Amino acid sequence: MRGARRGACRGVRQAGVAIISVLLVITLATLIVSGLFWREHVTVRSVENRLALAQVRWIETAVLDWASVVLRVDQASTGAVDHLAELWATPVAETVLDETVTGGARLADSANDARLAGQIFDAQARLNLNNLVLDGLPSGAHREVFERLLAILGRPESLAARLQARLQQAYPPLVDGRRAPASALPLLKLADLRTVPGFDEATIALLEPYVAFLPKRVRTGTVEIATENTRINVNTAPAEVLAAAIGSIDLQAARRFVEGARQRTFFASLDVARSRFDGTPALPANLLSVGSDFFFVKGMIRFDRVESHSEALLYRGPNRVELIWQHRY
């Protein structure tokens, strides 16, 4: 009897071990299969995301091509005058794109529609900080303009001298007919001001709507064009920039011009614009103009799970529009 009970107990224990072993095997197999399914899911999502990103990049290229066409048409129709009532200045509200725009990508799911929003901005509505140094030499006139702008914004005027010294390192003068080697890299975007002592994040944020770094030379096709000393467009510049550029008026007079006369019309010449300012001040032709060559294109593109924000600088030359740089964030 005792032997029979011991045998029975041993059989029960063996059966229990067998059940546990089976459960462990099933658990292990489940984990392996789940891992394989998860890897496949991640791989599929990765491929989908790459496809969506490729479509976004394709749309970005199409948008820049569209902006180039708009600027060329504007140049052909209005010539050397640019103002805020023109087609290029009209913002594009968030718009759903169809398969034609997305290069044939399927857009059956309305929740994943491709969407686009953006606008073209006049880069010459801002003060070109690269003008602080012209032909390798410091420009007193542009330094005074920048000092006045800093004062209007409540920032130390001494920052203008610091930036001018930094730009002289990037754009040295001619020595015996040859350009001396640069001791510093040029500044391309406003964020590069972080490398100049005294320009903190708060100052850069305040300056952002009013200043830019525009290139001194642009290659278009096989020809290199000098673009140094760009002028501020009186038809598009904000009041703060105009008040800084026209030393004989204050900010309030500039605002009356922007919010009054310029709201009703645009100006084909500086002489006409001058007559609409209080006191008809002299408008310096070396600082101001009525047309522009440089434009920013800012926009947002959303396709599936990918959303991209970008900014590009375009140069509209005599014969074609060139992409200077593009920044995604």
C-alpha cells in the first residue's frame, strides 16, 4: 500500500512538472511570436513613416517651385515695385491637398489628409545686418540704423559695434587687390547671433521680425551676382525698421505712415512715399527702395504622421529664382 501511494504521489508530481513545462513552453512561444509580430509592426510603421517623409519632402520642393513661379510672375507684371497687396504676400491658409499634389500617394483616409499652410514674406522688409560691413569696410550709416533699432527695442546700442566687429572678421577688406583671409565664419541666419557676445535669447527674439542676414553674392546659373547693400523696402517694412532707417522721424510718425497712407496704397518711388510721411522727411536712397529681391518662404506640411515646418530664403534674380538656404524645424 505504501509503495502504491508513493507511486501515485510520484505520478502526480511528474504530471504537475509536465503541466508546468508545457505552460512554460507555451509562454515562451507566445513571447517569441509576440516579439516577431511587434518587430514586423515596427518595421511596417518605419516604412510608412519613411514614405510619408519622402512625400513631405516632395511637397516641399513643389511649394518652393510654386513660390518661384509666383515671384517670377509678379516681377513680370509689376517690375521693380513690391508691396503687400500683391499675390505673393497672400497667406495660404491650411489647405487639404489631393493625390495630384502628393505625387499619386493614396489619400483615402480623411484623417490622414495631406495639409499645407504657409506664406511668402519680403526679406527686405527687414534690416540686412550684413550691410554693417560693405566691401570689407565698416558702414557707419548702417551701424547708426541698427543702433536706432536697438534703442527702439530697448536694447543696448553697443551691440551694433560688437556685431560690426564680428562681421569684419567674416568679410575682411581687400589688401593689395586681394581679399584678406577671413578669421571667422559668416552669419547666415538670425540664430547665428548667439555666437556674438551680448546677444542673448531675449534680444534675438526681439530682433527676429526686424532683421535678417542676406548674402553678399548669389550664384544664379553660371553667373555670380553681387547682392551687397540691399535696401529696405518702404512698401513692406514695419514701422520700427522705417523709424530706424529714417533718422529724422520717430516711431509714432512711422506708425502713422504704415497704418495710414500705406494701408490705402503702395509707392512706386521714394519721392512719392516721402510726401506721405509727416513733415516730408528725406528718404535715404542708399538705405531704402520700393522693391525687393530676397523673400522668405515659411510653411507647414502635414502628411499622415509626419509634420514638417520649414523656412527658406529665395533670391529673385533678373532671369531666375534661386534657393539660398532651407531650414527645417
